[in-house]
Amino acid sequence: MKKRIAEWTGGVVVLGLLAALYLWHGGASALYMLLLAGLIITSGVLMQGLGPHRIIVKRHLSESVIAAGDTAVMQVQVEFRSFLPVPWLAVEDYYTGGSSRQILFPGFRRNLAYSCELRSLPRGVYSFDACLLEWGGLFGWFKGGRMQRAEGRLLVLPKPLPIGNALELPTAVSKASQQPVRMTEQRHGTKGPEVREYIHSDPLNRIHWKSTAKHGTLQTYMPEDERDPFCLVILDRSLQGYISNSDTEEARQEKGEQSFEKAVSAASGILGEMMRAGARGSLVCGVQDMLANSLTAAGGVEANNRDAYTRMLASLSPIKLAEGPQLSSLLEESSKKMVPGTRVIVVTGMLDKQVADAAGRLMSQGMQVDFYCTAIYGDRRNPDGGKRVKQAGSSSSFALAVHLSRMGAGVFAVNQESAVRIGLVDTSPQGEGAI
């Protein structure tokens, strides 16, 4: 508003000076300049009063859901009414975190269409909040404008990391599933329920006494969850999981954000592989109440399963690194609701002693625990990074990764292109592995 007042005030001052010059000096040149300035101001007045009105802007996105880094094409159609030809019309759309501006030259046309590209958008939920339309005279002076509400929504999913080979779905390799499985025999030649050797976390009411008497060791029914393992994906969004105390505050925040973005992409790749494999699973994003906040996909490869995984992937778009429950508390919470045979897939930045202890308790209950860590090596570009790891000793994130691997957990270091396993690669009878 102030800018427009300044434009009109400047125009009136220029017109007054030219009129004074013509009255004082006269001449054809002064008269020409006076008439030209008067024509420009008059056209500006008419354009404001008789220019575009009843403006309708319609938008259509080629895709409402894209992956981070992809390009979305937006088709825009502008309709308006005007008693005068419009030399130019600027349309600027404001969306979350940015804007898109297009200059049109309608002339006598009242219906225009154009397309624009929204390139390299980071993950997030984008909504079109407002649309600014500006128009003016032939020389661009004395502009008019109008702000309108805009409608539209674009969901940008995190770009998934290709870590499918490391995931090894859908077979779970928990302590329970490593036990030999047998089919009990019945009289008519049909096969009975599957049984396996008893482990200390099995309830007594699942003991198969006939098979126990036959083999001389306790045998238990194999639950359905162990044959078709349920996968729980936990994405750590706490600051403690990604930020080291060894750097400055600014460097810590930057490295933490980078590691967290990589973790979100890793979680997206894991969920995508689970969807393709038809595995049953759910996602927890740093919330303590799993029953209230997890998104679950129940077995099979039906459409509702794919829809559930789509909702899980969509929930990763707006998530941010923030203060929240620590990863160890999430693992403790999961131990109360999971059954033996469940596969717990944890995506985080680095490990600490509390997380390692919680993972050990989960594995002792018959669950398989896999860790995908995005900051387990620290900053390799820093020449002091290796010294810090050595000085940290057994409490360092890498040392804890090796310790968990020896306990039977899968620990993977996630980089930009793949996930590399840390610790045990091939298990031998002596319990030895390779690092």
C-alpha cells in the first residue's frame, strides 16, 4: 500500500513539474513530455478502475505425491474480466517455503493458461497458501494488485535409500526362528502343528507334551508370528541419537540434520522393501504410545496393505529432528507389546550404552533386532575423528555396534548409496566373525 501511494505521489509530482516547465518555458518538447506523462497517469487510473476483476485462478498438479528431488509440474489457468486491454499480468503463487512467479501478456484475452515446474523440493508437506496478482499500464507504472486465497497440496516423500539387500525380507532370523522346526504326526497321515525347541521366554501353556516326550527335550508350538514375522520399524527422532557433544553448537546441529535426513531416507527404503515383500509391519516415529501412534499394515498383499504402507511413507514427510523420548525408552516400550519372533528394525544415528542394553533385553526375549545407523563413524573428514573413537573405548558407538553384532543383532552403517554390515558377517560354531 505504501509503495502504491509513493508511485502515485511521484507521478503527480512529475506531472506538476512538467506543467510548470511548459508554462514557464513553453515549446513543443515540454508540451510533448507533459502530454505523455498525463497519458501514462490517465491509463493508470483507468486500469485501476476498469482493469481485471472477478479473477479466478485454478491449479492442477500433475502428481500430488512425489519423491524428494523430483520435479512437479503445475498447470495454472487464469480467468478474469476487464473493460480495457491488459498489457501485462503477474501471477505469483506462495506455497510452503517458496513461491512461483509468472508474467503473462493477456492483451484482449480473458482466459490464459500456463505451466510451471517446482524443482528439487525437499521432503515435506507443501500447501498453496495465497496467490498475488498484479497488473499495470504499458510502462509498468501505477500497478494494481489483489491477493487471493489459494488451494492445493503437494506431498514430497523422502527419497528412499536402496538398502533392500541388507534387509533380507521376509525371513526373520530371531533366536526362536533359528530353532529346528518339526511337524507333529497324526494317525491318518496328516501333519500336525509346527513345533520347535523350547526357549526360556516361551509361556508354559504352549508346550507340546507329546513331542516333548518323544524327543526328550521340551518342545513348544510355533506361533503364527514366528512363521510370518511381524516387523516393527522404529525411527529415532531424538537429538541425542544424532548430535555429538564433541563439536560446536552450529556444527552439531548441521551434522545432526544431515544424519537425520539420511535416517528418514533409510526408513523410507525399509518400508518400501517391506511393502514389496508383503511383510506385516508398523512404524513408530519417536512416540511413546505405540498403540495410539503406530501405523500398521496387516498381512498379505491386498490393496489395504499397500494403502497402509503409503500412509506410513506419508507420515515421514513432515517429521523433524526434535527433543523427544530417547531411543532406549522406545525399545523398552516395544518389549511390552511384542511377542517372540518379532523383528525390530531401528533407524538412528549412533548408539549408546542404554540403547545397547535395551536391545540385549529384546533379543533375550526371542526378538531379532537390527540397527541402521547413519552417524556411527562420526565425521571422517575430521582428522581427529578416529582419535575420538579410539579414546572412547568400549563406550564408543562403533564399539557398541561390534558388541551388539556379537550378541546376534544386525548392525549396519548407512551411507548415501547402501548399508554395510558391521561386526559379524558369517556366524561360525565358535561364535567368531569378521569386522
